[in-house]
Amino acid sequence: MRRPVFSLLLLSSLTFFLGLGRQAISDSDEAFYAEAAREMVESGDWLTPHFNYQDRWQKPVLYYWLTAGTYLTAGTSESTARWWSALGGMALVLLTWAAARRMGRPEAAWLAGAIVATCYGCFAMARLALPDLPLAFLVTLTIWSAFEGRWLVAGAAAGLGLLMKGPVALALPALVLLPVWWREHRLRALPLRELALAGLVCALVGVPWYAAMTLEHGTAYLQSFFVADNLERFATDRFNDPRPIWFYLPIVLGGMLPWTMYMAILPWRSVRGVARRARALTPSEWRLLAWAGIPLLFFTLSIGKQPRYVLPVLPPLAVLVAGMIAARVHGPAHARISLRAATWATAALYAVLAILLLRAEPLFVSASPGLTRASIAIIAASALVLAALGLAAAWRWLPATLAACSAALLLSLQFGALAGVRPEPVEQMAAAVHRHRHSGESVGAYQVFVRNLIFYTRLPQANLYDEARALDFLRSPQRVLLVVRAADVPRLEAISGVATTRLAEVTYLDPANVRLRTLLAPIPDQDLDRVVLVTNR
């Protein structure tokens, strides 16, 4: 038991922790959590989170507390902002391994943990200061503990999940557990006393902070968080643009990369069995399918869809995929035909990615050219290794080789194309703000570096949500500093009637704007953003 645990700890340390602080805080929700925790330490207010020196009621407090505590002990940095996300990922790896062992899949347990450690969805989220991967761990722990009858652990995990992300930490386990217990005829046999104790533990852990916030801010907080930020986010397009019903299909497939090709093995046994008769599924297969499918259906029915919401789906999928791979590795020769096809398809995927990265190299202006080329070479070499493995039919080595190649792929991206040379553009812009700002002058960011600039300037920032606010900001009678895309400056000047003075400029590739066309036919002048610092005086 020690050997698989140690190897999974080593693997997840590499994929989740190595180079954790190499990238600057991104201009995404990550900046909310990194900066709010910093302001918590700065203000000493451990009850109400703040962002941009204003109350932030949108999310519960646990991730802020954990990150603020890390700031106090190890300093404020990108790595300390992300530490708890990476730790949540490592814990999820070990929990997936343990769950697979307990569900009667010991031969697949190590591979299931390795899939979680090396799939792109968990890798990417572990390297962002976001609560979603710790939440996935807590939701998984709640479900697995309830299946095992460890009610107090389930209650504590649910309570921590309530503090981590809100009611979704209670909804997802309930949606999974109740149908499974109903199918297994266990609903009437549930131990009510233990369930009540679990509920009490959950309430004792999760409710006091909400009560304190209500006492401090009144019912306006309850309306803002539970109604607006949860119910309306689920049922309306107030916070997110509506997305198609199939939105999560490519998200799940992409999140499982580079293991996605092996998911093609799954339907021929499980889905066909369901179509013929549901009883063909073993109890563990039914639990895993419900565990993955019901949350996916729940989020598919929501209006407000975000890619990271489906992270709790990945662990049960990893167990299913690992089980299918293990069954074919140890099964008869004819069963390995699909295994060889999936391995060669994965090798082709690596090769295509290497070619795309090579073509897109002119766009990686913030990366080291040497590291970028080395990462491309490693990905190409991994493709050759997998192709040779499929050709040699050395199936005994398949799980370890797949895990090693997956880790090599992710770390090559981390230290190559995705790794910027510090200081990164947002840090350069923050330094320019400090160089050119006179005492008391307002700073604003319009449609670029809106969230992460404040983490590096540590200055209050004007909220320029739309063009009208940006125009009013430029028309201010006082001297102000505005961070904006160079392409937007002529329009703002023409409408506002204000001639700006350019003080600084940076160029960067915004990952949010990368599309397949960007990699296939990169156009640096079109795909790279020029961001400028201007003043109205």
C-alpha cells in the first residue's frame, strides 16, 4: 500500500505543485480569491471578504481563510495563493485511489489516481487560486463516506463544502446518493440517528459563518448570496451568457485529456448493458455512472454554465476508465484491440499538439524560446513512445507509461509554451502604474487586466464595467491613469473628446482568446494584444 501512495504523492507533487508560482495571477476569477485573501490580511477583517476594497459577498469564506493563513505564514505570492487548490487536487488523487480500492477495483486503483493527477482539468485547476478543486475533493469525500457509512466524516466534509462554495456542496451529494440508495433498496434502512448526527456536524461546521454574516449585514446578504449568486446563477442568464445544452460534453472530454481516447472504451460495455437491461451493471458500475452522470445532468440543465463546475464528475470517470483499461490489460488478446486503437489515437493527439504548438510559437512572446522548443520536443517524443508501446503490445507497461507521458505533456506545457518570463505583462503594467502615478490619482482598467492588476498594484481601482464608465473616467477633471487595449484608445478619445498621453505599453497573448484557428494559422498582429497605460492629462 505504501508504494502506490508514495508514487501517487510524487506524481501529483510534480503535476500540481512543481512551478506552482511560475505564472502571474490570471485575469479571471482567480484574481478575486488571491486579492480578497490579501485584503483580508491587510484589513484584519476575517468575517467579510473584500475585493478592490469593497465587500465581496459572492462566495463563502473558507478558501479566503485558508489562503490568508498561507499568506501570513509564507508570504503573499502566486504559489501561496494557489497552494490550497493544489493540495485539494493531491487529496482528490489519494481519495480516488482509496475509493477505487474499496469499490472492488484494486487492480485499477493506482491508475484511477494517476488519471486524476494527470488529466488536464485537474492539472489546470490545481494551478489556479480557485476553490473548485478543494470543493471537488469535499464533494467526493462526502459521497464516498456516505457510501461507506462514515456519517460523521460525510457531515464534516459537507459542512466544509458549504463553507467552500455554498449549497452546491449539499446538492450534489444528495442528487447522487438518493437515486443510488433508492435503486439499492436502502432508503428505508438508512440509520436515521447517524444521519441526524451527520446533519448536526454539517450545520455546526458550515452555518456559524453564515449566521455571523447575517447578523453583520442583515438579510441583504442572504438575498445576495443564496438567491442571486446561487438560484439566479443556476436558473437565469444574469451572471453568464446562456450556453447550449451540449456545452459540457466537450468540457468533460477536454478535462479528461490526454485520457479522453480511452473513454471510447466505456460505452461498449456500460451503455450497451443499460440499453439491454440495467441489471447487467454491477453495483459499483451503477454507483460510478450515477456519480458521474447525475451531476453532469444537473449542471447541463442550468442556465449559468462554467467549465469548472463539472470537476466533481472527473473522479468517478477516472475510476471507470481505469477499470476498463485494467480489464483489457489483464484480459484476453482480442479485448486489447480497442486498447491499441486508443493508445495510437492518443499518440496521434500528442503529435498534433506538438505540431500546433510549433506553428503557434510566434505567439508565445512571454515565453522562453528555448523552453518552448524543448517542451514541443518532449511532447513529440511522448507521441513516439506511445506509438511504439501500441505497436509492441507491451500492455503490462501501459498504465505507468500513460501516466508518465501524461505528466510529461502537462509539465512541458507548464514550463514551455504556457510559462511566461517574469515579470509578466500584468506585472510590467503594475510597475508602470507605480512609476507614473502621482499621489492620490485614480487608476482604472477597461476590458483588460480588470481583475488581476489590483493584486500587483495593491491600489483601489475604478470599476469600469462598460464604455460609458470608461468615458466618464477619462473626462475626470483630475489626472487619472487608464489601462486599456491600444485598439480601444482611438474610439475612447473620439467619443470622450479627451486626448490621452501614452505612458507605457506591453504585448501579451490572452489565453481566453486562443482558438483552434489561433494555433493553425497564427497571426501575431491580430492574435496578440497590445495593452497601454494612458493618462488624460
